[in-house]
Amino acid sequence: MRERLELLSAGIPFKAKLAMVWVVIALIVVILFSMADFDVEWMIDHLWFITQGLPWTIVICALAIMLAVLLALFGALGRLSTSAVAQGVSSFYTSFFRGTPLIVQMFLIFLALPQLAPPNLPGLRDSLTLTALQAGIIALGLNYGAYMTEIFRAGIQSVGHGQVEAAEALGMTYRQRMRRIVLPQAIRVIIPPTGNEFIAMMKDSALISLLGSVVAQMEIFRRAQLVGRADFRPLEAFVLAAALYWILTTVFQFFQTRLERRLSAGYVRTTIKVTTQPGIELVESEPA
């Protein structure tokens, strides 16, 4: 039976098979959705309110990923440094933020940070008292920066040591070598896993809802949680939130794929066939 199915499917293009699989999955999802007896009218009425959290989710992740990239760069340089101070600080940073849960880090920054200020310095206490949005962005940046430190370190080490030696022979300083030789080539290795971390960050941004926030700054999950509880429709609200997160990550995955292809141009080799005589083909490869 299996062999017959393989023979029947041999003549069907792969893209057609893939489309058929997606159609079957879509039908299953539709059937399960109809069986769940969702309040579709309620979902349509509250879709716009939940969707208004999309800009805040993007803003949170954009600011957090910028902080994470900055910390990861300095953390990676510290891990590769010959300075004991730089290695010690970067090792402690990565060990702590990779070894503790993200939600605990959020509450520590949100609640415990103001307690560090001395009682006789109320101005400092006010400065360390952050909003839920600020604490969430800082916690996300610190947490993902610790994980991305290893990504940046691997990207920097992927550059051939001979190129670094050649730059030293030309009299380049450390900053010039990193800026002109190492980092431009390391970006090609760093971008794909960094994009994956950003997509994961978009989903983890929902944890900020546990800290609380004002209505004007609520992200997707917090808005879904609010209207779901108010109207006793938590399942419908969370289904809408899940769909929005799925759409958001799909869009960013699309742009990430295009960016990776652009950065890999000149590194990926494709095979072409050159016909010299009837019946004789030579196979050559060239950069994509």
C-alpha cells in the first residue's frame, strides 16, 4: 500500500503536495473551530480592541532587541577579552540572566529595584521606580542579551584568524579590526539566530501583562486578558491573541528569510549545467 501511494505521488509536484497538506490542515482547524462553538459575534466585536495592542507589542520588542544587541555585543567582546575584569563581568551577566526565569527577573526589576535606594534619597527611589512597560523592556533586553552573547561570540569567532592577523600586519588597531574586518563578516552568522531570538521575544512580551499596565499601553495579551475576563469569554479572547501573535511572527519570519538570502549572496554556491557537445554536460558551480 505504501509503495502504491509513493508511485501515485511521484508524478505530483512537491509544491502541489505541500498545498494539499495545508488545505487538509486548514479544514481540520475549521472543523475544530466549529466544534468548539465559539461566540464568533463577540470575537468580531472585540477584535479591533485586541488588535490595538499590536503597536505596543512591536515597540516593546524593538526597544528590547536593541538593548539586547548592545549587551550581547559587549558581552561577547568581554567573553573573548584577555582582561579578567571583562571576562568576569560578562560571565556573571550571562550566568545570572540565563540561570533565572524571565518572569522572576521582571518582578525583581519592577519591585525590588526601588528598594536599593537609601531611605534618605527619595529622588533616587523615584528614579528607580519604573512603570510595568519600562521594567518589561529592560528585563527582556537583559535576558535575551545574555542568550545572544553566545550567538555574537560564535559569530565573531567564525571569522578566519588569518584575516585578523592580516589586519594586524597592516597596523590596524583593535577597534579598526572589529569595525572593518570582523563584525561585517560576523553579521552573516549572527543575523539568523538573532532573528529567531526576536521572534521568541515577541511571544515572551506577553509576560509583561503579569506586571500590570495602563490601558493606553497594553499589549496584545493584556488586552485579550482584560476583555476576556470582563465578558466571561477568556477562550475566545485568547484565540484572537494567539492568531495575532501567529500573524505577527509569520510576517517577521518572511522578512527574516529575505534578509538571510540577501546576506548569504556570494557565499551559497549553485550548480549549473553547461552543454559542450550533444550528450555531454559539464557541471560547474558559481556563487548564488
